[in-house]
Amino acid sequence: MDSGTDPITWVTNAVWLWNPKVDLYILDVEDPSKDQIVSCKTPGVQQMPRAPASWRLGSWSRDMWNVWDLHSGKVFNEVTSRSSNKMLQSLSKFALDLSYERDPKVAAQMAKSAGWRVVGAAMYEAGTSDTWVWSFGTQVSYLVQNPRSRDCIVTFQGTNDNADFLQNVRGVTRPFCGLTLETDRCCTIPLPVLTILGTCPGTCAVTKQGDSFVHSGFAAELERITQHPSWQKNVRERLPSCAHVSAFGHSLGGAMSDLFTACMTRKPQEGSFGHEDYASMSWTKQRPRTLPESATFDVDE
């Protein structure tokens, strides 16, 4: 094998599921001096990092097994601790593990160790889905704030159980948050086998450059947690007090963070296509203030 990269990208590229077109920071596992920033304008950025040549030549099963641990949070933390990127170093110290933590008191201690504080916490308990096929696992989301800068991070949990994994393979495309026109269509030809596998053949055509359909499972997970009363009350109502808001997540949580950020950037206006997605997550910025610590999933009436 000539090199190692996170195999999740190889798998999704193989079934026409591309990364969002954003700037990338690529970490070198062995040599931090080889870390690189890739512009969103770089051709093929949505398919990076690419599979090693040996995988493309057919030894995919062996190579993917050998590098599967590169997708783990443990390896990410180890690599970022050696990186010269201070922001990544700071996040890896607490945000990744915190984003999976189901005890808000423990999450609060993680945040404090890095000079942040948990100021909002939400949990969606495992439950039934919108169709008989799909189920949802337990999801947690935290709002953490730096008391000095008053900047905030909202976290989304990665894959943590079989139900989450099933949502990962629910790759049938759908419109979301006005990221396409209402008249745009994708996967109009009924292909039962591909529907079961959770994908569509090829890139979906959109009318406007930069628009995109999204992954149904990722969007459904984001909607489940953000529409939950605990997120609406404990997280969303406190977002206006943040000086700046970033979204963070690992694996499935990273995909949810991308969709959250894309939706907040698109800002479909009331009455326009996709506004209902935006309306359930958006907020109106107010004067920043230091929020009190609140490490509980309980919702005060």
C-alpha cells in the first residue's frame, strides 16, 4: 500500500456521495510538517482524500482493513496533538470525546479542562423512525462556550450504535434547507436495489451552480436532534448570546455539522423552499454575553 487515508471517503466516493466543497485541512499521520490546506476551489476537492493507488487497482479489502483505524477518534486525537494547527489541538483536547459523552456532568469536566464550559445540553433518546425501515439511536448535542471570547461550539455526535450505522447507509438523496430549487430532481428512475443500498447512480443534476441534494440519513439525524425539545430549549435559545458559533462533530457528527453550517449559511427566507429546515435551527444574534454553566438534559418549563 502506497499511503493511508481514512477509508470512509473511499467508500462514499464509490457510491457517488461527495464531500461538501469546503476548504480542507489534511493531517499527515506520521509527519506534521506535511499537513496541508486544500482550497475549496481545488479540482476534485469533494473526493479528497483519494484512495491509494493500490486500492484502486483491486486490493481494496486488505488496504481498507489496514487503515480503518484512521477513522477512529483516538487516532484523530493522537495526530492533532502533534499538529501545528492550534485550533485542531484545542478541539481534540475535549470536543471530540465530549461530542459522544452521554453524561452531561462528565462533559462539563471535559470542557473545563480546556478552559471552556458546557452552557447547553440536549439528548434524543433512541426511538422510532419516519418510515418502518429506519430507526434512530440515542444522540447528544452540546453547546460549549469560551467564557473569555464568548465564542461557542455546538457539537453533534458521531456513529455510536447500529441504528446510527443504518442512517449512514441511508444515502438516498433529498432536498434540504433550500440547497436546491424546488423543481430540481434526483433519482427519478425507480431503482429498488439502489434504494435498498441507499444511494443514487452518479451526480445529481441541479439548476444553480453550488447547489446540492443531501444524504437523507445525515439530514434525518440532524433534524431529530435539533427539533427535540431539549435542543430547542437548552441549545437554540442560548445561541443568540454567542459571539461566534462553530459546529463540530466526528464521523456522522461531522456530516451533521456540515449540513448545519450549510443551512445557516443558505438562510432560506420565510415562504421560500426549504425555509422550514432553517426555521427550526436558526437564531437571531444578540449582544454576546457569558452564559452560565448548564450541564443537564432537563428542560425547564
